[in-house]
Amino acid sequence: MIKWKCSGKGGWKEVRKKVAKKKEERPEVYFMTEDVKRFWDGAVRRLKRLGDEAGELTKRWETRAKEEVVKVSRMGKLKLDIVGLKRNREEKFRELGAKSYKLGVWRKIDQPSVKKLCQEIKKIEGDLKDKKSQVKALRKEERKPSK
């Protein structure tokens, strides 16, 4: 190994001369050094590009995850609405049955009140159908591949 000293006569000019002389004596060593330098420069560029691509991929996954959370929460709310509507429908059916029973027992049929309950039940069933179709649409959306 050569020790390079920059003290004394010549200073760095002398060092450069010694390097040039060694380069002439063993050019394969210096040629290899240039190859290694080129390799590392390329490796650094490729690693930087890889890091940029990883960052971009992470951002895309983060966006996708946010979309999925929103979709799942919307689906949960719709399902909760469906359960509430079903319960409401059942309550109206019980109320209709109770009124019909009372009217049947008393042999009195008050048609407007029964018709009103039937209309309320039909409205609830329509709302229920809408909610179910919204859930179905969300499920179809889930199956579509995202970009």
C-alpha cells in the first residue's frame, strides 16, 4: 500500500504524478476502479428509483385502503338501516295483527286504519328493497379491480 503525503516539495502535484505513474504501471487496477465507480453510481440511481416507486406504491395502497374503509362503513350503515326497517315492518305487522284480532273479536272492521297500516308496511318494504339494492351495488363495486 502506498502512503500519500502532501507535505514537502511538490505537494499535491507530486501526488498526482505518482498516481499517473502507478496508473501507467497497472492500468487494470485503475480501470477496475472506474468500473466499480460506474457500478455504484448506477446502483445508487436504481436504489433511488426503487425507493420512489415504493413510496408511490405505498400511497396507492393507502388510497385504496381509505376507499375500502369508506365502502365498508357505508355497507355497515346500510345493513344497520335494513335491520331497523325489518324491525319496524315486524312491529307494524304485530300492530296490524293486534288490530285485526280486536276487530275480529268485536266483529267490527275499521277499514281505513287497516288500509293505513298496510300502506305503511308497503312503504317500509319499498325502503327495505332500496337498501338491499344499494348493498348489492356496493358489493358489485367491491369486485371491480381498482387501478
